[in-house]
Amino acid sequence: MTDSHITQGGTGNPVAPEGTRTAADVVTPELITRLTRGVGGSGSTVSHTPFTGEVLAAALPESTPEDVATAFENARAAQRAWAATPVRRRAAVLLRFHDLLLRRQPEILDLIQLETGKTRLHAQEEVQGVAIVARHYGRKAPAYLRPKGHLGAVPTLTKVTELRQPRGVVGLIAPWNYPLQLSVGDAIPAFVAGNAVVMKPDTETALSALWARELMVEAGLPAGVWQIVIGDGPVVGPAVVERADYVAFTGSTRTGREVAQAAAARLVGCSLELGGKNAMLVLRDADLARAVDGAVRGSFASAGQLCISMERLYVHESIADDFLERFAARTKAMRLGTALAYGAEMGSLVSERQLETVTRHVDEAVSKGATVLAGGRARPDIGPYFYEPTILDGVESPMAVCTEETFGPVVSVYRFRDEGEAIERANATSYGLNASVWTKDARRGRAIATRLRAGTVNLNESYAAAFGSVASPMGGMGDSGLGRRHGSEGILRFTEPQTVAQQRLMPLGPAFGMTDEKYADFMTRSLRALKALRLR
């Protein structure tokens, strides 16, 4: 990194006060023993905390493919009785879990922070998200899953009912960046739909999933219904996909393609939430103060390690200078820290690998002419993987940061003249996960949203409005994935639709002495009459 590159970062972001509690105070041998009880593993592995790079949990059980097979056997045995449990009783478990989660959230906040390196506020966003999902499906699952009547082949003579049967055992592969929300948040609708789950969390963030499982069992979920396996992704992941009746995966686009191919080979369904290169559009009439706050949250939440965070920022040229001056000032003032307490505004990257990607993207952009408006450097004085929140101007293709997902606290700024240009540039990516539009004109904002190729679009908010609205589907287009979480699609993906049709009084064929010709004539006249009656 050049001296001029460092100088542009100034004296660096301020550091929030350190906390009094350490990882050793939270993650004790007793805690690990308690949380891993019943988790199958022939080997042993460890996890680390990004705050220091040191071992966080020692002697975690490491699963082999044989252990995964055993987990599926146990899950299948437990699933049959769980599926026979009335849906309202299954839903009641979610509502009890909701209350336990909110009551005991300090415990999980500590674990999320220690495992991911994020701030306490960003960890608390995960608690909010899971509580909302648990409440939603706890209340709405009976309606989503109830038998539905449909118009039969012959009205009154054919009675048709659509049922929703559980898939069986869902294989759920969860990522490291949101270890509570993207593990239990996806497991909740699978459980209430009557499935068992075999989950593979990332080894480095397994404690959060294990804690959630313990709490769900306390809320009334039969222990065998939720199996957790821990181990190396290329070993344990395929073993989960090979045995699951349905696969839910959140992670990189590259791995998502492999999961989809493996699931397709077995003719089982899958849902995939993958990468993103999300765009934020700031129109000329935007409220600048709100837009700046939104850009800070949208770009730097969880140190940018959020699939739906902003990595491309398009600002109308008439307001760009004013906006960027405010945005850079806010970004440079962000407090970085490691305390297990509220106060810091951004935490650490999760690993050396993430730090290397961020550093490579920024350094390459600068070497090719980009300007650092804020940040642009690592902060080993705070922790081994800290990197300052960074704003880049003058980014152009073929700079990697222009098109590749960085997944870190880096946002590139682009100016535009008219909205059509901004929309076209925002859509110029193979990804299509999330987008954000800032304007005082709600009607124009909604019109622009319909032209953006993204699964979710937020108006005057970066990501939380759409993601938190769990009655509506959330997911990506293009290289950002398949299927949706949340809403009816988020639970029905974990079911098989079954049509039961009962024919009454007369068969769908010649009857009462009709010849084939008379039956054909009768049905022809009946079909014309049904169309005239506008029946569907």
C-alpha cells in the first residue's frame, strides 16, 4: 500500500472503548459441553474469534460423512411423529421460542459478536429478524398450510382439496456472516411445516446455531427434529445434500451452482440465496441527511459482510459533491471496536481471507486511478482483520471492485445525469439481489423500483425494510439465487403439494347408458356452458 494511499485515510477511524468482558468469560468449557450435547462427531475441531484471531471454542465435534448419515437417520425417525403433531401445536413452539429469544438475547449477542466480529447493534439486528420470523410463522403457519378447496373438473361433481405435506428432512447449509438469522431463521418455517432439519453451520459460527437449537428444544421442539453436523464444507456439505429431501443453501454463487447441480441430480428441490453487487440510487430530490445515514448503514452494517448490503452507490451529479462530503465525513467518524457492549459502529471482518479480498479490491482500484474518499486501510491496531469503512470514487471497469462482490466495508461511488442511465447501470450486473432508491417522490421511486432487476427494492431505506417485512418473499434474481425465503413461498418451499380429487354421483366417462359419441357431445356442450358462466 502506498504512502499516499495511507495519507488519504487521514488519522483513521476512532476506536470505541474496549469492554471489560472477554471471550473466556463467555465461551467456557461448560458452555461448549452443554451446547454440543447430542451432536454427532467422530473427530474434533476448533473455532476462532475474529476480534483477536485466537481459538474461541476448542474440541467441537467434527462430523464425518458417516456421522451425517446417522444424523439423517435420527432426523427421519423423529420427523414422523413431529409431522403428525397438529400444526397449531407446532406453531406454538415458535411463539414460545420468540419469547425465550427476546428474554435471553444477551447470551446470543455475546456469541454472535465473538463468532463474527460484528458490533452488538448489528448482532441485535439478527435477534430482531429471527423474532419477527418466529412470530410471523407462529401466527400464520396454520393459514399457509391449511387444506384449500379448488374448483373441480366438473363443478359439484368433483370435489378437490389441495394439501401440503412436509418434504421430510430438510438439509440446511448456513453461512458464517449471519449465524443466527440465516440458520434458525430458515429452519423455523421448515419445522412448522412438519419437517426435521439436518443443519450444517459454518464451523467458525457453530455456537450460535447450537445455542438456538438448545433454546428451540426448551420451547418444545423434539430434540431429534433438529440435528446439527459440524465440519469442513467440502466434506460435510455434499454429504448433507446427498441425503436431504430438500436443500436450503445460503452462500456464494459458485458453491450455490454446485449445490443446485447435486440436488437436481437427485431430483430434489432447493432454494439458494447467493451473492450480490447491490446498488443504491440517490435521486436529485433525495433527503440528503437521510440518504447519507442510509448509505452508512447499507454499506457498512456487519462490516459490509451482508448479502444485501450496498456496494455500488449512484448519485445524481447535481447533488453528488454535497452528498459525498457528508457521506465521507460520517464514514471517517465511525467508531470501530471489539467490545461486547453497545457503542461501536463497525466491527471486524471475519477472517484473513475476507481481509485479503477487501485489500486486493481497494489496492487494485487505487493503482488504476480510483480515489479513496474515506478509509482505505487495514487497522491491525484494533484487531487482525479490521479494515476501515471505505468509499472509492473514480471506479471503472475492469477494476475488480467494479463488478466482483467484495463482501466487505467498501462502496464505490458513481455519478449519473438522468434516471434512465442510473437504472441501466444498476442493472448492468449478473446479480439481482437487493437495491435501494432514495427520493422524496414516492410514486417515482416505486416506478423506478419496478425497472430494477432485483428481488427486493427498498425506498428510502437500504435493506431492512424489505428484509424485515417477512410476510413478503425475499430472494434474488439471476446469479443471486433461486427461490424465496419469507412469506408463503418461504414456508411452502418446504412442502409437497398434494391434490386429492373426489368424484361424486357420476364418473368422468360415459355413464347412464351413454354411447361414447353422446358422452363426447355432452362434455362439449358442458365445456361451452362453463366458459359462458366464466368459471375457471
